Amino acid sequence: MIKAIFFDIDGTLLSSNGRVSKSTKEAIKKAQANGVLCGVSSGRGPSSLKRIVRDLDFDMFVTYNGQYVYTNDRVIYARSFDQMALAEIVSFANDKSRQLVFGAQQRIDGSLTMRIGDSAIVRRLIRFVPRRFPIRRVKLLLQKYSPNRRKNRYSNLAILNEPIYQCMMFGAEYETQKLIEALPHSDLQRSNPYTVDIVPKGGSKVRGIQFFLADTGINLSETMAFGDHLNDIEMLKVVGIGVAMGNGQEETKASADYITDSHDADGIEKALRYYKIID
């Protein structure tokens, strides 16, 4: 019996118009009425989620790719970067003139370019950027001509006095190995081809989900999760039922127990009906 369901946000809970569809809202409310806990498992942080889930009375929030987990009443798990890992990230971004933001409990700060990129409209548009988008050229232009290209750009940000749970950097998939070598005390999570989420070593959505389940006494076999991108693969593999969206990455679909319709075609509602979570 499924007792808890976790939904990814971008490409899953949100349709391509950047909104939660009526069918999805109604399906989630029906599942909750049937006694199933529903919540998010996302790379986004709490400040970003507020504008998205205001119409949904979610029970739990696994945010920053599992680094900050809370309910409407309390924080269950919070794991921030240690000083060594954070210093590596800051040093790399400063030395390489990279576009980077830092995610604290209730805000993000850093590169203006990245903060604009975290806006709802840009996240919506990025889904339509062609795979042949010249990201290498754009990255080099930003490194060379950014108006904020200055020495130790990130070192004195006030947000660094707060616990930092995740960083988001402009960086393409071809750079993955280089970033792994440059940031040995961090892990990388990716939810799109153009930016990478940097989290504390060993951090993942699964780890955050496990802390929530340990707190509530629910077994992994009693959980369900929906996702579409690479940072959802581990989650879909370990939960009781992993559902990939029809619009998801092929590798993500291959890791799922079930592939539903797309986020624009009532995919969440259809999967919940298929598994008889709702009538």
C-alpha cells in the first residue's frame, strides 16, 4: 500500500506553461483524501517553492536535492556544506569567473544571471532551448565579458555567513568530469543540460526522502515518486513505485517501473489512476 508520494517539480509537477494543471491538483487532493501523504522532491529551494505550491496543501518538502527536508510544522533534516567544500566551490567560481548562486534556507544569492535563470519564466523557456544550443560559447562569453567579472567576486557575499545547502552553476554536461575533479568534496546533480546543482558529498533526493521516512515510520516500499530528469533516476529506482513522465529523459524512463503520459497530458493523474491510488 502506498503511503507517501514524492513529486519532482520542473517537467513533472509543472506543465510546460510553468503551472500545475487542474487535473494534477485534483488528483493530488484525492490521493491525500485517501490518506496518502503527498509532497515534493526537488532541486529547488524553499524560497522558489513558495510561488509554485501555494495552491497545493503538501505534507512534506524534500528540497535542494535532499539537503533540506521539512513539513509545514518543522525541519526534519538539514545538511549544509562544510567549510572545506564551500571554499572549493567559491575558489573555483572566482578563479574561473563562473556564474554561480548559493542556496540558503530562505533565499539565494550570487550571480545575477543565475538568479534571473531561476525565475519561473526562464525555467519555463529553458525547456524549449534546442539541444544544439551553443552553451560552450555562451559560457566563455559570460566568463570573459560578465559585468561582475572581478577578483574574489563571491568571497564576501553576506549569504556565506548562513548555512548553504546547494549551489547552482552555469555549466554544460560536457564539463561534468572537470567539475568532479575540481570539487572533490561535493556531488553534482543535474536537472537540465545547462546548469548543474552542487550539493554536499553524498547528498541526494533519496537521502532526503530516507530521513523523512525514518521520521514518519513509512517504509521505502510504501512510497511512490514521479520524475523526468537525470537527478530523479536514483529516486525512481529505490522507491516502491517509480514513475517517469512521458516527456522525461530516456535514461530516466529506463529506470522507472512505469512510464506515464507527459506533464502536458495529465500524466500524474493517469498514473495515480493506473495504480488505483485514486478512483
